[in-house]
Amino acid sequence: MIEKKLWHPVALADEVVDAPLAARLLGENLVLWRDAAGAVQAWADRCPHRGAQLSLGRVVSCEGGTALECPYHGWRFATGGQCAHVPALPEFVPPATHRTTVHAAQEAHGLVWVRLQGEGGALPVFAAEHDAQLRKLNCGPYEVETSAPRLVENFLDMAHFGFVHEGWLGARETTAIDDHRVEATPEGLLATGCKAWQPQSTINSTTPAQVEYSYEVTAPYAAVLTKIPEAASVGIDGYQESIALFICPVDAECSRVWFRLATADFARDDAALRAFQDTIFLQDKPVLESQQPKRLPLDLRAELHTAADKASSFYRRHLLARGITFGVCR
């Protein structure tokens, strides 16, 4: 399954501290913990001895560093997954076969990312991450009972603004979608020339304005939007913001979502910025959870389409071409 060879976010980096943390990815249970060097470990959340959840155990000091101790019989597994100690047999030296299932893990964008299989491969790109003029902030997680592809498609969709986000990102009187360009990229798609009339496009908006958008799908379950409102509508010279959508496909019809903001707003506190993002996404959530089927249909004949849906139709074709199977139906 190609999805297992990709990097996926599973938790905020600052959630993984002194105790092991349970997570779930692509239908598999994981345990996250930090070793003596502070590096995040991501293992299958199952002790290979008698199948207990390692996330119910504890991180302990041991010879040469730290280990994760099973809550059932106290077996200790060192960094790398090798069993280092069996309390019932203090003199026993566990062989190389006595080990846990270990997955690749790394930190980026304030999140812990895990890859279940394979080697190499890059994380989804978020170009604004490296812009020192923009402030970075994560919002979420949001637990949503729908598939990851449904969430990406909603993120790309501007036609719902005037209905789901009426009075905020859109108005019923101005719902027409102008023609825009959608083109293929190595990792997905890029949509440019997108425009929307918005009563309050950002927390900084002081007046309704035309807002220019671009969208980029950077991985099967990740995307970035950049918005540039009319300067007079926000009161900040050169204002722009980028928002990355990072999704953990927990199960085929259940997802965990984060938004990473890169914004020129340095005046408001974190809580205010998160509250605005909460307002917008929690308007989307009940509609997303109502969609049937919850898995995104890749057969374009399964649902109706118009020219206003060109980005989402392009996205569906991209997933089909990449061989994505998790969270979709055919």
C-alpha cells in the first residue's frame, strides 16, 4: 500500500514529553516516546511478548540511555526496539529476535511525522515555513469522522464559502467562481488565479474584500493555500498568509487534522488566531461528516461535477494515478 511509504503527521511535537503517547495511523496503533537524546521513537503499540499496549507503560532509565517498559511484565525495549531486560529472568540476554516493530519518525512543522514502511521520501513542502517575516502557529488537532481525501477536497473547494462560511469567507450574493488555472505538479496540483469576495477573510479583516487565493496539493493528504486580501481590508502593509493542511489518516473514514499558519500578524496572541481557525473549521466539520460515502469516490461518474469543481476533479484523478487506496472508493 503506497500510503504506508509516505510521511504522515500523528501528533504535535510538544505532546510527546516524558510519558509514552498512543497514536493511530492508517488503521495501525502506534506508541510515541522520546529517548535519552530527545529523539522521537515511533513503534507498534504492542509488546511482542504478550501483546499489551506499550503506551500504557513508562519510559525508564537504563544502562546506556532510556527504554520503554511494558506495563504487563516489565520487559524493557531500548532505542531501536531491541529488548534489553526481562525482569522475570534477570540474567537472560534477549536475542536479536526479541524486539518491537519500529517505524521511521521525525519532527517538522511542529508535528511528529511517521512513515510505516520504506526508506527515503520527503515530507510535504510548506514553503512559508522558511519565511522569517511570517509567524508560525499550529491549530488543532481536530478529530473528524470522514476520510482524509474528503478533507483535502473541501480545502480546495471555494464554491461552499457563501453557504458553509456565510458572513465570514463568503456571502450568498457573491458565490460565482471565476475561471482559474489548475496544473499538475510532481506531488499533486497547483491552482492559481482563484478569487473570492469575503466579508472577513482573516481575523485582521476590517471590511469585505476581494481575496486572491492559490492552492497547492503537496501530498495525497496535505495541501497549502496562500491568500492575499486587498491591502486596505486588513490594515497591515504587505499582508499575506499561508495555511498548510496536514492530515493524519487515522482510519479509512476517520482523520486527525492540523492547520499550520504562516501569517504576518504578530499583534494577536495564539489563542485569538486559533479561535478564528476553530470558527472556520468547525463550520466545515458537520458538513464533512454528513457526506456519503465518507470515502472519496475516484470514479468521476459517482458524483456530479461542473467547471467550478475543476481542482477537486483534478485531485481525484491524481489520487487514482498515484494508486492511493486508503480513504477512497472506486
